[in-house]
Amino acid sequence: MSQGGKLIIFSAPSGSGKTTIVRHLLKQPELNLAFSVSATSRLPRGEEKDGINYYFISTKEFIQHIKNDDFLEWEEVYRDNFYGTLKSEVERLWAEGKNVIFDIDVVGGLRIKKKSPKETLAVFVKPPSVDELKIRLKKRSTESDDKINMRVAKASVELATAPQFDEIIKNYDLEVALKEAHQLVAEFVGVNPKIES
């Protein structure tokens, strides 16, 4: 892959608040961030749109991209349920002069960090507790109890990977987590963060 800007990864168990943090950072113009849209073989949920939330592709297409080595990272998260980052997506954003930010699962985040350690800041967002995670996932009301229990079980495993990340943000208080994330990213991309009084 041709070199460009920085790669900023936010990984966490589902329901930790990483998406909220990433959306907040994308609104900060001085950080010059662009969102890396992942590809997935799963169907859209709710209001999700192709090319905005994900690139929705068939399992067959996804497997073909794997064979062609088109992914920076990919994973079969659940059976026949693939997620991945297309190299072409990152190169497209770098060509626009942007730093690329990822809202990505733990395994994918660590794979990117391993491939491009110098250009990457990998941040793990830690929820207050697994119980709190379960409450947050239930409040979303987008998935069945079985799916929620699967995510909660997976979260315990994911929490154990936190020390492999460059930074850990504890999302106990969203305002504090947002400020901390902004500070980390600003330092990494080399801009002085605006200190809000």
C-alpha cells in the first residue's frame, strides 16, 4: 500500500461507545479525519446505507476479495458473517490527504496496527463493566437476547486484549472520554487540540 496519512483505530466490545467517540472526532476539522467504511457480508440493519455505514457485499464477493488480497484486514466475526477493510478504501482517503479513522473490532484493529505500526494509533475503549455493556446493548433494541448474549460473551474475551493497544480510554463518563480521545488523536496527528474551558 502506498504511504499516506495516519491510521487511527478505535476498537472495543460492542456497546462500549466507540462509534459515538469516532463520530465526535470526525466533526473536529483540525484533525483532518475521514472515516474508513468497512465491507461486510451481513445484511443492512435499520437505517444503514451502503457506502456510508458499510459496503454491503455478498459472502461470495467477500471471499473473492480475500483471494485477491484486497483487504488490509478481514475477519469472519460470526459464521458466514465477514467484516473487513479494503485497501482501496484507505488509499482513496489518503489520496484526499486525510488521516483515516476506524471504528473496528478488536481483532481487525490489532491486525492493522501490526501491518502499519508506525502510522497507527490503536485505542481501546473500555466500558465500565460487562453488566453495563449488557444494559447498553439492550437499550439499543436492535438485536435478539441471543445475539446480545453472544456479544457479551465475546466482550469478555475482547477486554483481555486491551493491553495490546497503544492507549486505553475508560468510557465511564462520555464527556471525559470524548476529551481524552480528542487529546490523543490531536497529539498523534500533530495538531494542538483546542482546550475547551
